[in-house]
Amino acid sequence: MKVVDLPVVVGMVLVTGFFVVLANAVADVLYAVADRRVVLT
């Protein structure tokens, strides 16, 4: 791997991680809306 590729790899890891966290947050909220027994704290 070239040294020039490192910022691209780091950027992709950050973007992918951000979308994984965002998808988990959306899933938590939707689950709480679908099932009223779940309480978000």
C-alpha cells in the first residue's frame, strides 16, 4: 500500500464508522417507536 493511500483509507473508515453509528441510532429510535414498552433513556 502506498503512503498516499493512507488518508483515503482513514477517511473511508471514519465515514463508514459514522454511518454504522447513525444506522444503529436510527434503529434504536424506530424500535422504541414500534414497541412502546421500550423506554429511551
